[in-house]
Amino acid sequence: METGPYQWALLRRGITTKVDVEDERIPVLQQAMEYTGAVGTMVMDELVYVHERTETGLGMAMNGIEQEVTRVDEAVVEHTTLIAEAQGDIENLIARD
């Protein structure tokens, strides 16, 4: 996981916990909850970043694939035309004999 300044700020900040006034405050538990919340926030931020990066890469790859398919389709049409012309020439040669 990449940890930049933004992620470090999230980790340092943690989460703000709200507890009922009647509940006993346990400092270790509160720190653990804040740390867990900060790590969870960092993980979600990283997932979004990786997803965006992956989507961009996939989009570029799909664009390249679509261009290649178009090029192949055009080549097939060209070759089909050439084959039809060649068959016509062969039939003309046979008809002359």
C-alpha cells in the first residue's frame, strides 16, 4: 500500500469516537478504536485510488483492442474483395476454354 502525506494525515487523525456519558472510558480501547478507524479509512482510500488507476489502464487497453479489431475487420473486407475478384478472373479463364 502506498502511503503518501494524505494517508499519513488520515492515520494521525484517526476517528472521533463518541461514547455514552455513563460508559467507563478505557483509554487503550479508545486509542485502538481510533487507530482501527484511521487504518480502515486509509485502506478505503487506497482501494479507490487503485480502482481509478485500474479503470484508466483498462480503458486504454480496451481502446487499443477496439482499434486492432477495426483494423483486422478492414483487412478481412479487403481480402474478401480480392478473393472475389480472383474467383471472377478464374471463372472467366475457364469460360474462354
